[in-house]
Amino acid sequence: MKLYFAPGACSLSPHIVLREAGLEHTLDKTDLRSKLTAEGVDFKTVNPKGSVPALELDDGSVLTEGVVIVQYLADLVPDRQLAPAAGTMARYRLMETLNYISTELHKGYSPLFNPASTDAVREAAHNNLRPKIALLAKQLGDADYLGGKQFTVADAYLFVVLSWSPHVKVSLADWPNLEAFLGRVAARPAVHAALLAEGLIKE
């Protein structure tokens, strides 16, 4: 499989999951402005949506949308328990959390990365994010991960989105459990390896 990614973008989530799953893969770094990959491919020919992540499967087909990709990967290696079994209520709860992170949290950060956003728009985005972060902090509680002791694909996604906070001046100081969560996830060997591979940290 080949993952098309941009360093530190939401594609870091399936990158982490690929490594947590122990699945063989290659990476192709994608410039989201020029829409060219490191291998010189026009990314729009891979994913007409023009956004990462995109996962090229062994048969040449391409799967897009991060919350779908991570569940696909988890289902390839059920023994790793990166997602509850399909059809169970626990799986629907995972999907519920993934969708919330995607539609409410991830998209909530978007205006803060847009250089055209006015101060008023940025302030509104900050105010909009706070209750959504608070809800996920409440869901996490005193547990290691969103689902308790077991790391899942939802934790990978939450880690990536919350890791954007320092870059856009979103403070997590009111939620020490989330700050501890970020440190806990970052310390996982697979996560550390993904961060290294994307050039986000150094040894």
C-alpha cells in the first residue's frame, strides 16, 4: 500500500495507524499547493478531491477520507484491536467519535490555518473550539485513551488534530488530561516512528 501524505496534516492519522497495525507501506509526500507528489505524480490523478490522505491499495484502487481509511486498516488486522469488531455497539461508538472529531474538531481548526481569516474569524473559531475540546476531554476522563485502556484509531486522529494546537495558539491548559494524553500517545513507538518519518521530530 502507498499512503499519500503531507507532513503534520490529517494524513498523519492513517500513517500512525499503518505503523500501529504493522502493515507494509510506502509513503509519497504530497505538496498540497502544487498538487505534485515527491515522486512527480499529479496528485489530482490519484485523488480528484486534491486532499490527503489517499491510500493506494495493492490492487491499484484508491481509498480516501481519513476516518474511512483508518477503519479499513484496523479491519485488516483485527488482532491489533485498533477498532472494535464491525457490527458491535462499541464499533458504532468509535465511528461516532471519529465523525465528531472530523466534523466538529478538525473542521473547527481550519479557519485558524487560513491566512485570509480575519481576527474576528479567528476569535470565533477559538470560541467555537473550546466546548468541543471540553466534550472530548470529558469523554477521555481519567482513562489512558478514548475507549479506556485500549489505543484505537480514534486516539490516533484526536492526537493529530490536538497536536495542531500550539501552531494556531489554541491552549489546552484547561484540560490537563488532554495534555497528558498527547504525551502518552507521542511516546508510543509507532507514533514516534511516524513523526520521525514525516520530519516532525528529530531523534
